[in-house]
Amino acid sequence: MKISLVGLSGCGKTSIYATTFAYKKPEETKNFAPTVMYEVRTHPYLGLNVAFFDFGGQQQYRESYIEKNEVFRETDILIPIIDLHDRDKFEEAAKYFREILNVFEKFEKKPKIVVFYHKYDSENFEKELLEANYEEAKKIFGELFKDWNPMEYKTSIYDQEQLSRIFRDMLVANYKDLQKHVEKCEDLLKNIDAKIIISDISGNVIVHNVQGISRGLQLRADLRDFIASCNTLRENFFRTDSIKFSGTSKDTDKEINVYIFKYILSVLIMGENLSSEKFQKNIEQLLKDMELFADLVVKAHED
């Protein structure tokens, strides 16, 4: 899958990637240097190799992309990013995006378009002016993309949870029928008395009910390493596609279970009395759904 992030210089493209996929805090992005030409970053997600093309937004680079437009070919998802803090450049951004759309029309290709009305935050910016800028941007870019059936979001790197959900839903949508499993899983987690993290083997969070375990889509490093170790044991020692690991403590009632389904999906459960009959009954439907979830992912890759 190829995802292209486009926008004028300083609109926040690299910061969006860094806070969602590279475990960066928003304040760590403030001194990022402008992107030269474009950078390609690859990221594994549910066994899919996702390529993020971060296109530098300076004028000379934009002109180069339009002239040598093969760089846009094979784009599956185009993310135009509008800086809501810079109203004076809305028309310039619209002209650039129009040129990109012309390229896709030339290729007779229609990627999915997801518009980010970005920097929707009032940090060092007046809230009333921000709302006025958003309404103006909606008029300009809503008209520009109206024939492309776009999805639209108000985004901010200070709302990493929202950004991670947007990208998760984008990536999950690549697999038929998975979105409904994600939504059902979110509902089930509300009624289960345990801390639960569902991720892929690479540590990309899909659903969780634990605060502080992720930044953007990525699990905390120690939890990523733990899941990776379990997966290594599964592959090299047990040599099976799916497995369950259990751990208990003599000093407390705390337990931990790790389920790996079809070498693609991890379900990490932490709590007390997890081995009780009552808890196992409560968790049964969730585990069945996640096993089916993994089956669908594997089938998609086989197809």
C-alpha cells in the first residue's frame, strides 16, 4: 500500500507521521527540518508493507513532482494536509492539490482521498480565528475535492489518539470485513474487567483499554519487545501458527495471558483471576472474534 502525504511546506506532514508511527511526542517535532524532495518510510501493519511518501512542500519540489509525476503513480491513499493556522496560503494549497488531481486524471486513477484540516488546536493560536479559518478552508477544499468522494477530518498532533484511529481505520479498510470486527471488539472491551491490548505482531495497536501503553499507533517499546519474544518462541520452539502464553505471580492475584493468532495478531490480557471460569466465559467471544480477524487477514494475503 502506498500512502502519499502532500501539502505546502510547514503544514505538518512529517510531524503527523512521526507522532503516529515513530513514537514521537508532539513537542519533539517542533524543530524538524523541512523535508527535501520526498522521503519514503515503510511500516509493517497486519503483515502489509505500507509505504508512506512524505512529499516536501517547498515550491521547487512541488514543481518537480508535477513535472515528473510518475512519483504519484500507484498511490492508494492521498492525504492532502491543510494548515489551518495559515489562511493566506489556502489558495496556493488548492492550486497545488488541483495539479495533483490532474495528474491522477491523466493516469486514469482515482486514489482514496482523506483530507486533513490540520493544526486544529488553539496552542498559540486564537480559537475564534481557528474556527473562521476552518470554515473558509471547508468552502475552498470541499469544492475542490467534491467529485472525489473524500473523507475529511480535523486533526492535530496533540490528539494522537484520534490520529492513530484515523490511520488504523484507513489501514484496516484494506481488508474486507475487518472494520466491523474492530468496532465489535471495542464494544466488548468496555464490559471486560481486565486490561487488554490487541495489536499486530509488529506492535501496532488496533484496540486497547489501557492508558499510557501507546503513542500513536505504536505500543510502548517494552511491550513491543515482550510480544516479539513470545512470537519468536511460537515460531522457533513451538512451531505452531497460534499459541497462548500464561504467567502468574505467587505474591499477588495478578495474571497475564498472551494469545497469538495465526502469527499475525496478538491479544495481551492483564488482570486478576484470569483463569477463573467466570472470566473465561466473558472473554470467550472476544477471543473467537480475534481468531476470525486473524483468519481474514491471512486469507487476504493469500488472495
